[in-house]
Amino acid sequence: QAQAQVAPVRFAWPRGTEPTACIGVASFRAGAMIDYKIDKWGLTLIFKRRGSVFPRACAVSGVNAAFTAVVHMLLQNHLGDRHFGDGDNVLQIWSCFNFILGFLIIFRTQQAYGKFWEGGTLLQQTRGEWYNATSSLIAFSSKDPKKAKDVELFHHVL
């Protein structure tokens, strides 16, 4: 019988994603590490495009700031001072804002705290399940010649 020859497969890895070996497991590194060069004040680190959240945050907040400026100019041009008054209601607005902000922060913190404890509980439950499985494996693997057939049956179940 003649065996068919199989040509070796060559992979063309994308640039910067060469495979690396890690204890027998191949993993890919797509520019995994960012080299940071910090100057005296660290300002260039903030404004880098890669590795900093500042440019994206500026883009999101810049759109909101522009929208707020346009709405403010429209209100000032069309309503003038009669809409805003003398500023007597500033304290009431500030109190409402702080109440809503506090409520949101507390709600979000409670949600995160609950998820943390749920994760811890599930982790302990998983640990207990693995412990029970290991205990059963050891308990039902007896070297007693009388139980050899039962042990073999149990091993085939695994």
C-alpha cells in the first residue's frame, strides 16, 4: 500500500503575533507589553495614543462638553435671564444632584459587593464539589481483592 504524502503546512503569522511557548502551550502575543518612557512630570504618558485611557476619555467628554455649550448658548440667546433667575434655586439643584449621585454610587457599590460574595460562594461550592469527587475516587478505589470487580466497574465509569 502506498501512503499519500502530506505537504507540511506553513503558517503566515500576522506581524507582531508570533507564537510563543509557555510550558507546552502555544500562546500568541500581539504586542503584549507597552514600553513606557516616563519623563520628569509624566505628561507624555497621559497623552499617548496607545496604553492611555486619556485620549478616549477626552473624545467622549469633548462631545458632551460641546453639546452642553451649544445648549447653553441657545438657552441664553432665546430665553435670556428670565429662565435662569437670580440663582436662588442653585442650592436646590445642587442638593438634588448630590442625592442622585450618592444614590447611584451606593447602588452600584452594593451590586458589586453582592457579585463579589456570590463569586466567592460559588468558588467555595466548586471547591467542595471537587473535594467530594476526589474523596469518592480515593474511597472507591480499594485494593481489596474481593472488591476488584466493583473497582474495575467504577474505573470504567470514570
